[in-house]
Amino acid sequence: MENKKLEENDRLVLELAKSKRQVALAEAKTALANNENAELHYKNIVLQLYMKYGLTANDAISEAGEILIGGVSKAAEPVKTPVDELSSTR
């Protein structure tokens, strides 16, 4: 039984498709790493603010920048604080 080979043009098209797939995978990994880095940076900033203002896990910072002392217990739904998020990742 004789093995057949792809024509040169078809082989090049296949190699190009493989390369594009590898580039897309590398870009996706980079995007994921950048997203994780941004998320950690955000959590670090929030944690620094909690420390600066002496906040506890029961306190919250609103989207408008208001400090809500005991804000977690006053909220209708539980709000995740940076302290909660850090302890859940360990």
C-alpha cells in the first residue's frame, strides 16, 4: 500500500491553520493572565482602602465610594467583602 502525500499548497494551508490555532491559544492565555492580574490588583487596592480606613469584614464600600460601617449586615443581600474573597481563595 502506497502512502500518498498532500500537495504542497494543501500542506501549507494546513500548517497555516495550525499556526493560527496556536496564536489564538497563546492570545487567550495572555488575556486570561491579564484578567487575573487586573482582578488581583483591584482586590489589593480595596484591601489597602479597608486597612487605611480601619474597616472590617462587616463594613462595605459602595460603588459611589461611601463607607458603610456595618454595611454588610444592613444590606438586603450579603455583600462579599475583600476579606471574604481573600479567605475563600485560600
